[in-house]
Amino acid sequence: MTTETETEKQTTIAVLVDNEPGVLARVIGLFSGRGYNIESLTVAEVNTQESLSRITIVTSGTPMVIEQIKAQLERLVPVHKVCDLTMDGAHVDRELALVKVKSTGEARVESLRVAEIFRARVVDSTSESFVFEIVGNTGKLHAFIDLMEPLGLVDVSRTGVAAIARGSRPL
Amino acid sequence: MADDQMNGSQILLKALEEQGVDVIFGYPGGAVLPIYDEIFKQDAIRHILVRHEQGAMHAAEGYARSTGKVGVVLVTSGPGATNTVTGLTDALMDSIPVVCLTGQVPTHLIGNDAFQEADITGITRSCTKHNYLVKDVNKLARTVHEAFYVARSGRPGPVLVDLPKDVMTAMGDYTPVSRVTHRTYKPRMKGDINLIRRAVDIMAAAKRPILYCGGGIINSGPAASQLLTEFVRLTGFPCTLTVMGLGAFPASDPLYLGMLGMHGTYEANLAMHGCDVMVAIGARFDDRITGRLADFSPNSKKIHIDIDPSSINKNVPVDVGIVGDVGHVLEDMIKVWKAEQASPDRKALAEWWKSIDRWRARDCLRYENSTKVIKPQYALQRLYELTKDRDDVYITTEVGQHQMWAAQHYRFEKPNHWMTSGGLGTMGYGLPAAMGVQVAHPKALVIDIAGEASVIMNIQEMSTIAQYRLPVKVFILNNEYMGMVRQWQELLYGGRYAETYMHSLPDFVKLAEAFQAVGLRATKPGEVDDVIREMIETDRAVIADIRVDKLENCFPMIPSGAAHNEMLLGPGDEAEAPVSEEGMVLV
Ligand SMILES: Cc1cc2nc3c(=O)[nH]c(=O)nc-3n(C[C@H](O)[C@H](O)[C@H](O)COP(=O)(O)OP(=O)(O)OC[C@H]3O[C@@H](n4cnc5c(N)ncnc54)[C@H](O)[C@@H]3O)c2cc1C
Ligand SMILES: Cc1ncc(C[n+]2csc(CCOP(=O)(O)OP(=O)(O)O)c2C)c(N)n1
Ligand SMILES: [Mg+2]
């Protein structure tokens, strides 16, 4: 068996953890300590009663590295479940960005027009600026932000990716 | 408040007692005063006062490895806690179950840079299997029970519990262990039977098989060693052990090829290189084993049994990975092997053994003996010969050449009698570890095979040894060098011995006397036997200063970055040492 020649691919992993102090530090420490990439990481409590949080991680690596990342995550004591959304079939991933654009005249009008195409909403405006809210997959957000660049882009805040499997099954 | 409430320190001690703890290795300080006050008032649990917290950790490791139980450490906050970091890392690397209890400043001061405050759960997050900060006295008992469960279950390891001082004086309720179950951590013990069948089919078709076995068998318990022995004899396959696995299979068995890896035997390494089926059992494909990965056993099908899924396919991709406890898996494997009446190609196997015997005939552990200077290998052979008939001998080591010579020349028939720092390679491990072993086995013959440089790193523990009258024997192979590092300098850095000569060494005989122990010395080969005999017969602690050849090298050796079939067998091989540039950056 050889894997060294295999190429890196992007993978989205969902991790269900006990919402206890330090759990996020454990996950992040695992990635930095072992030299894995984090392209995006989001976390929030998803079950208050049982005090469970869900962490969504977008990472990349060869299949052998991805397998290792999952095994290492599973090894953490407060981890309930690790799920490879990329491997386990279709899933939906979404990210939200707030994008601030400062411009007047033609550029200002153009930014509104682009926002409409992307179904971004205006959530704040002054006479010389807009804040757009845009939801979509990471590719869509990149495209939008790239288009805003020449139109007076001054600030971006992104949530990172949240993802869930398609179909009726829970994690 | 219910009547049966106790304070935190009482709850802690009750939980320890319920966990079957009979000894704690510890060192007091302000933050743990309430706990020490409770220790003073009871006598169910013995406290061994070490001289440095690192010593407590290694003592607990030695205790754990030689008994199969969880070792327990108690230290104060701040510097007491940070002094355990090396020991925790050591226990993590070698999968040793230890629970380390650290004092902490009161909860309301945490985060204030209070006196002797250290964020020890933050500091040790990556060098413990898990850690806890207890903020509520009512969760204390539960947390302690969980800590023991996590430390000993699955792949064992160190667990730290941080105990703020106010929690240890607050009143609260006790939770018995019977009421504690873990929400998430439930390691898999039984292997997948279909994979076991597949593995047996592959093994039954093998022409050149090898069983590569490691510390996981020791972790599993003595029953796993028995099952391994049964399985090896059932199959007639050759068996090799890692440094951590020594004792898992009897060294006297003809099916044993000796240790493998960087300083392993010629026959074990060539068999690993040339096999067509490799079965790794409780071993983790460490880089000391694999050498250059691209050339590691290039033509074999690989089967791997390990309780930790992250060990499988980590360094070396395998064809069949079986997650489970080696004891359980071996039991099933033996059943399947017998049920399927597996009958490997006996003719091919005989051919394979013929090659192995040819490699064996090289007698790779041979060395030039001398009548003038004591060869370190000779001293160890004599130590082995003069102690092998006793069944209560426990060997610990420090780190360096002496450690590898001990692994090569001391032959173990049983598990749990050999403790060494394999993964982290911690100089200063052996003396405190021997102390922990001796506490667990007061009557046994416990010997720390030491290097003069390593032993000084925790020499203060001689004082603990004196206090508790532990008859630990320290057998120093004194070459006046950090020999292992000097060897690399000789082979790879043109003999430029930068900072590896041990200037101004103490007189170890006088040092022994200063610590109320007996000091002995051998400077000539003819004195070795007498010194060993006297050491064994002395019922007190002994430091034996064995003055060995200063420039002896440890062979065989696979230089880092080389493959198994590029092994250096002895001094004659040095000239053509094939160390690549890639190899030079490896350790
Ligand atoms: C100077 C020096 C030189 C060295 N040279 C060598 C050398 O030449 N040869 C050598 O072998 N080593 C050598 N070592 C040691 C080496 O660094 C490693 O520590 C050692 O090889 C690891 O042994 P192991 O694979 O048995 O794994 P261990 O570290 O003992 O790990 C045990 C494995 O078994 C698994 N396991 C645990 N419990 C169970 C269970 N119940 N069931 C199933 N699986 C379980 C674990 O998950 C883990 O994967 C050297 C060390 C030093 C300091
Ligand atoms: C704490 C620590 N520091 C440094 C090293 C690197 N090191 C490995 S072996 C060694 C020399 C050990 O010398 P000695 O104890 O005399 O043993 P010898 O090799 O001479 O038998 C050193 C410095 C280590 N393993 N551990
Ligand atoms: Mg030395």
C-alpha cells in the first residue's frame, strides 16, 4: 500500500463534545500540536439539556492524515462523536459574512447591484457605507468579497462553516 | 447540610481508598496542606515523601508498570505541579497509568497570578491523557473516580486532577464509585471477528511471517503475555519484541528473535525487512523501529492489533487493522486459528527459519571482550548470569547506551519486570522508578542499570531511598561520557565530542555513603563478579560504580534515516556508515 503520492483534499468534520471548560482548547491544541491545518472552525452549544456542543472543522490532508485526525479527535475524552461529513455523503455547509463597504457615487450603486445578485442583505447603512449580510457556502462568500474589493471593501467578519448531513439521519 | 458530609480532603482520601490506592508518592506545600492534614490522621494509605516532584512521577510509573495498578502522585500548586511535567509526558509516551493530584490556589484567586499559581491544566493539556480542574466539592469524588477510570482504561496514560485549596476544605457529599459511569469514554475491547478471520487467513497463507510485539501486551496484563506465548507456539512463527515489549514473550524460547529496531538484533531486523506477512501486536511503528519509512518491510502484508485507533495507519499503512485489547483479540485469534485448522506452508516456513538461523549465526551481539578493561556488555552479562535464577528481579534503566545494552543482554522471561523510558527517553527515570518498584515489591531485587550522567539527574532520590530503607541497587556503567550522544558524535560528527565528557563526576562510593547506602566499585574485569555478588547480598541500598570502557559503542545500530538492511554490525562497519542528509536531521 502506498499513500505518499495521494493528494490532499478538503474535508469537513463534525464533532459532538461535552460542553466542559477547555474542550475547545483540547481540539485546537490537537491540531496545532500535531501540525494539522484548520481552514475553519466553529463551535456552539447545540443541546443545553445534555450540555453538548458541536464543533465543525474544515481541514485538509491526505486520506491517511484525515483518518489520523478523526482517530485523534475520537481519542479525546470529552468527545462523543466524530463524523466525516465529506466522506459520509451529501451535506450542506453554510457560512455567514458581514461585509462593510465604504463608497459613494457609481461604486456605491454597483455594490448594491452585486449584493442583489448574491442575495446579500443590507443590515446597516450610512451615507457613505453599507454593511451586507451574506449567507452561503465558502465559495460564494469568497466570490462576493472579491467583487466588493474594488467597490470600497473595508472590513469583513465571517462566522466560519456550519455543516450538516442531508437526509433525515441525525449525527 | 446532611450529617454524612465531609470536607474535600476527606472525600479525596475516601475516593483514593475506594480505588484501592495503598501508596502515594508526594511532596507537600501550601496549597495541599488540608490534604496532608487528612493524610496525617489516617493510616490506610502510605505516603512516600520524595525529594523532587519529578521523582514522584517516575516512582509512580515504576510502581504502576511493575504491578499493573494505577500509580498516584500528590504535589502542591505552582512549582510542585510544573515539576511533574516531564514525568507526565513520559507516562503519556509509554502508556503508563498514573493519576497526578495537584494543589491549586483557591478558586477565587485563579487567574490572578496568585502566589504559586500555575495554569497546570493548561500546561499539561497536551501531556496528559486527560485533565480536570475541580471547582465544586460535590463533583470531587466523581472526578477522582473518573480520573482513575480514564487512566487505566483503553490505552492507559497519565491523568491530572487540579484541586483548589478551598474545594479541599469545603463540605460536600461523597459519590461512591458504583454510581459513576463515564458518558463518553468507552474503549473497545473485543476485536471485529470478521477482521480477525481475515487476519488468520492471511497468516495461514504466509511463507515468511513475523510477529512484531510491543508494550501494549504488557499494558493488557499478564494474561495477554500468556496468550501471546500460546499463539506464537501454536503458529511456529518467529517473534520479536520492542524495547517496551520486553518480557511479553520469554526470551529463552527458540522462536524469539530478540529485540528489533535501531539497536535490535540482525535477525529480527532482517526478518522484519524480508517478511511477507507482519503482525504488529500492541506496538506502534515507532521511528526507532521503522527506520526509513519508504524502505520499511517493503513486500509484506501488514496486520495491526491495537486498542487505540489512532495508532493504526499512523506511520505505516496496514492491510488489516484490528481495534481491540490484545488479550481479547489474541484469544479470538487462537480460537479461529484452531477452528479453521489453519495450516501454514510448513516447507516455506522451514526455509524461512533457515534464513533466520543464517542471520542468527552472525551473532550480532558479540563484542570483543578484554582482560584489561571492563566491557559494559560483559558487566551486564555477568549481572544477568548472577541474577537469572531468581524470579523476583526487577530491572529499571536510565537512558543511553547502558539502556540499550541492558535491553540486549538482560533476558526477560516474564512481563512487568522491565521498566524503561522508551518513548520520551528521560534521563533520570531509572532511579526513582526503581524506588517505586521497590515500594511495591519490598522483598524483590530491584536494580537500576544506570549511566553516570543520567543517574545524577535524579540522584536526590537516594535520600528517599534512605528514609524508607529501600534496598534499591544502582548499577552504574560509568564510562565518564554521555555515551549515546558521544557515539553519534563519533559516527556522524567526525569525533568532535562537544560537551559530552562528564567532567568532575562525584566519587560514587562516597556519594553512596553520604546517602547511607553502600558504595562499591569495580575497575577490572576480575572484580565484576565479586561486586555484583556483594551488591546482591547487601540488604541495603547499594551504588555499584562499574568503570567500563569509555569509548565502547552500542551495536548493532541502524543509523537514523537508514533501512533495516543497512545495519551497522560493529566497529568494522563504521567506515562506510551510510548516513544520508535526510538522516542527519533525524534524532
Ligand atoms: C536511546 C533509545 C533507543 C531506542 N532504541 C530502540 C530500539 O532499538 N528498538 C525499540 O524497539 N525501541 C527503541 N527505543 C524505544 C522507542 O523509542 C519506543 O519507545 C518503542 O519502540 C515503542 O514500543 P512499542 O511500539 O511497543 O509501543 P508502546 O509505546 O509500548 O505503545 C504501546 C502500543 O500498544 C497499544 N496498546 C496499549 N494497551 C493495549 C491493549 N490493552 N491492547 C492493545 N493495544 C494496546 C497502544 O495504543 C500503543 O500503540 C529506544 C528508546 C531510546 C530512549
Ligand atoms: C533529560 C534528558 N536530557 C538529554 C537527553 C539526551 N541524551 C540521551 S542519552 C544521553 C547520554 C546519557 O549518558 P549516560 O547516562 O552516562 O549513559 P551512557 O550513554 O553513557 O550509557 C543524553 C544526554 C535525554 N535523553 N534526556
Ligand atoms: Mg555514561
